[in-house]
Amino acid sequence: MSDSIILGIESSCDDTSAAVLKGNKILSNIAANQKIHMEYGGVVPELASRAHQQNIIPVVNQAFIKANIQQNEISAVGFTRGPGLLGSLLVGTSFAKSLAMGLNVPLIEVNHLQAHILAHFIDDANPKPPAFPFLCLTVSGGHTMIVLVKNYFDMEIIGKTIDDAAGEAFDKIGKIFGLDYPAGPIIDKLAKKGDANSFNFNKPKLDAYNYSFSGIKTSVLYFIQKEIKKNPVFITENLENLCASVQRSIVEILMQKLEKAAADFGIKEVAIAGGVSANSGLREAMLKNAEKLGWNIYIPKFEYTTDNAAMIAMVAKLKYDRGEFADLSVSATARYDI
Ligand code: KG4
Ligand code: ZN
């Protein structure tokens, strides 16, 4: 079973991605990012579906070529069933079903959120994978949650955002600053040149392990509106300091709850996953806690943090080994619990 060759397909949001996994090794992981959404300052679902349909065959072909694998060599097709944008998911789902039927191989459905977490088990994601049970802070443009991972498919969400996701906060605050979409990586880059203690923004006071990010977005908006009245070029003159301060605030909010959860559950195996785990401020905070609190930290390789098909293929492989196959009547689902 370990020499299985799995094709993974991801199309839940605005990245069309395909990957080939042999055993635990990624042979290719191709992604076409849809630039079209930049013009609109966010993902436009209808345009995303159409771009997936244009991209999916070239991307899958590229994945086969890069892996040096023929279509008829694959053991199974894994695809993202949800959660995500329904129109986008339908493209990947229909394609995966047709390909599995055409090649007469098993079809395997994958939960996108589980995939972000289980990306840690890809051969070259980490020097060594996390040990169960571990905590995983899953932070992306659509999700922010702390997950207690007891086993591969035994996960419990112990805290989550009650409004915006952390990536969404980065993107929306970036929009206020006039930055392109997605603003998260741009804020990260600019923050490196700024003073993180220049400005303070309101932080939420929520119980347990839940998050809220709409407050900080409003706090930044009101602050900017007030300052611009006094100085119309306030943003331009302070952009790096603003980015550094926003990043510090978001990272502090994320880490505070994660630290509380780790202490309460007595867990020192702590991982991060999802697009925002590429953030250098968050990575630095994790490293600090490894030293200060003795955490064993797990930060996957960059290409496995943002949306990618390698993580989908990884989960499909775990299910393949258990013989967990989907029926060809399976359909995409926009909401899909862990
Ligand atoms: O996981 P992902 O690729 O897609 C979703 O499932 O949402 O995450 C995309 C999110 C975007 O909000 C983007 O701004 C954010 O991840 N992001 C970052 C960084 N790189 C990506 N946010 C902060 N710092 C970064 N370096
Ligand atoms: Zn994602």
C-alpha cells in the first residue's frame, strides 16, 4: 500500500492545484493562482469558478509531467469536497469524479481543513511530524480555529473566530491602507521595515479560546479616518509602522488564545497551518514560545501552508490506506465540519 500513487486536486477558493504523491513523497505540486481577483480587491466566486474550469486540465497535466508519471499509473484520485466556494468546489469535484471513472480507480473525498492540518505529515513538510495529541492553530483567509488533533481523523475544534478570519483581517485592513489583494503577504513584507510599537489597536476580550477580528479592523478604520482628516498623506508617511503594528496586534491575539489552550490542555506539541502561518511575525512568536514555554513547534514548509493539492493528496493517501473511498455520486459541500 505504501507505494500508492495519488493524484490530489484542490479547487476550494482561488487556487487551482494538482499534486502527485508517491508513498509519502510529493513528486509534484502545481498551482495556478487566479490573478483576476486582484482587480476586485477580493475573490469573486463566479470568476473563480470560471478560472478553475480554464486551469484545471493544464494544471493536472503539469502535475503529471513534473512527477514523470503516466495517468494510468495512479492508484486513486483525491479531491477537496469542502468547505469552500460551491462553484469552485464543483469544478474540482466533477473533474475528479470523471477522471476516477475514466481510469477506473478509487475516488477519495477530502476535507480542506483536515488537509491543512494533515499537511504536517507530508514527508518534507517538517523535519519530523507532530506527535498526537497536538494543538493546531489553523489560520487562513476563511478560517481561524484552534484544533485539538487526537489522531489523523479525530479532531476537535476547541475555539474559533466568531466573525472574520485572521487572513481576512489582514486583507481587509490592507485594503484600508490601499494595498492589493491579498494584502497579508504585503503587510508582512512592509512590517519588517516598521516599528511594531508605533500604534495600538483595540483587542477583543472573549472568553475560552474563541477569536474575533472585526473589532481590530474597525479600530484601524476609525483611527485612519481620524488621522487622514489631520494629514491626508498619513498612510503613505506611516505605512511600514502601520503594517508592523497591525501585524503585532493580530499575532498577539492569535498567540494569547493558543498559549491559554496549550497551558489548559497541558500540551506542548503545537502546530500552525493555513495561509497565515506563512506570516513571519507568527513564525517568530512560535519560535519564542518554543524557547520560553518548551513547545515542540511545527511550521510546515511554505508551499504546504497556502492552499495546495499536496495536502489533499496526503489526506487521500491516509484514506486510501484505510480503504475509505467515496461513492461516484458524492457531491461538493460548501460547509463541511472537521
Ligand atoms: O490558506 P489560504 O491560502 O487560503 C484560504 O483557505 O483562505 O490563505 C490565504 C490567506 C489570505 O488571507 C492571505 O492574505 C493570508 O493567507 N496570507 C498571509 C501571509 N501569506 C498569506 N497573511 C499574513 N502574512 C503572510 N505572510
Ligand atoms: Zn485553505
